Amino acid sequence: MPQRVQIQASDMTVTRMRSHRDDLPPGPPIPVQDAFSVIVQLQDFRAHTLWRGNRIAYQGGHAKGVVAITHLGDQWRCDHRSAFDNIRFQLPRSALDAFSSETSRPRISGFDCMNGTQDPVIYHLACALAPTLLHPQQASRLFMDQISVALQAHVMHAYGHAAAPALEAASSHLSPGQLRRATELLAANVGGDLSVADIAAECGLSRSYFIKAFKGSTGKTPHRWLTTYRIERACALLAQGGWSIAAVALACGFADQSHLTRVFTQQLGTTPGMWRR
């Protein structure tokens, strides 16, 4: 069976599926539902057969970076005939309708994505998620929300049947009171278990507008701001002495010492132990 890792975000499901085998058995039917599947290939996929009901809808392969968008209202089934590695974003129609209302866009009736379409935006969003899918227990709701907003805005604009107006201007800013409230909430929830929607609601804003306005005010997305704050807090505790690295990790909202070490090294180029010494 293929390896499968899944994360449930507030309004989408993200699944990474991969296999090194060329002799996989026929795949099971995909559950029928009113949702769209956005699949992007992380490596060349030489051969598969895609069934729609009792008919073959596609037979062949996909290159790395190719995207396919499918409505799951029909009965689909995929027979994987070679090694593959892909990430699948599943977006319920209800979530897309809510996003349309939130951003004052026309509702999307469907998507047109030609076979073989290369989409660098979706590919890089998937690559940004890949480390999180290696450690799903460490997934940040803030980060997942930001990926969801970016993905929905892109696919609706690039492939949606209805014309979509541009998102709010990137020069948007939060008021001083909104910025103070947002950063207070982020700092009080260092584990990242607060969603963007929760913080946006506290500021009286839509989720997508809040993300742009927060970045306009701070130069960072909410998730990036929180990561910086957690590392700064970790440095302060490490400098005090008397704290083990494992204790610092938990105090700063990291899952464990290895989680802190990985993020700390990414941000500062050295481990917490080396930094303290």
C-alpha cells in the first residue's frame, strides 16, 4: 500500500501519498463528495490509469510539478502503475463558497485545468508543507490557515470559471489597536494552536484581509511573526541559565527538544546548545 500522511486544516484536508513500487494493486474508489481535489506531483509519475465511473478518463504519466484539479462528485479511481509522490489538497465546495463571500469574489462553479498544466505556485506551496507532513503532530494552525488562503485565492483566480477580482491591496495595515490585540493573542498562544480565523475575528476582519494587513504592518505573516517571537523567547530563557533545552522547548511552544533544535537552527544557523555556550 502507498504511504499516506494526512493533516486536517480548518477548511481543507492535505494528504501526501507516495510509493516506490511499480506493482501496486488497483486503487480503491475515492469517496464521492461535493469537493475539489487539487493534486500536485513532487516527482515524475511515469504511468497510471484514472477511472471515472466505468470509463478510463486518462492513461499515462505526469511530470514533476504538474497539477490536476478534479471535482469529486463523480466516482473516481486511480490505478498507480509506477512509483509516485504527490500532495493532495481537498477543498469542500462549502469552504470555497465561504472564501468567495469572505473576499467578495463571485462563487466558483468549477475549475478548468488542462492536462499537463505546470503550476509553480501550487508546487511551491506543496513543498512548503512537506516538512510539516513529516511531523504532522507539530502542525501549526496558523501556518495551515495561511497555506489554505493562498491556495484558494490562487486556484480560484487561475482556474475558476467565474472571474475573480484582485485580493485586497498588499499595502493594507492593521490599526494600532488591532495590531496590539493580534500580537497579544499570538504571544499568549505560543504553541500555534490558535487559527488565523480566531485572531481575525478578534480584530473584526476577514481571514484573508487580516493576513495581508498583518504582513503590511509587521513585514511578516502571523506564522512567521510567531516563529520569530518563540525563538527570541527561547534565546532569553537560554541566556538566563538554569533551564534545560527540553524545558525551554516546552515553555516556548515547541513539541519537544528536537522540534526546537530544528527551528532554532533554521532561524539562527546554530543549535540551542551551541548558542548558549
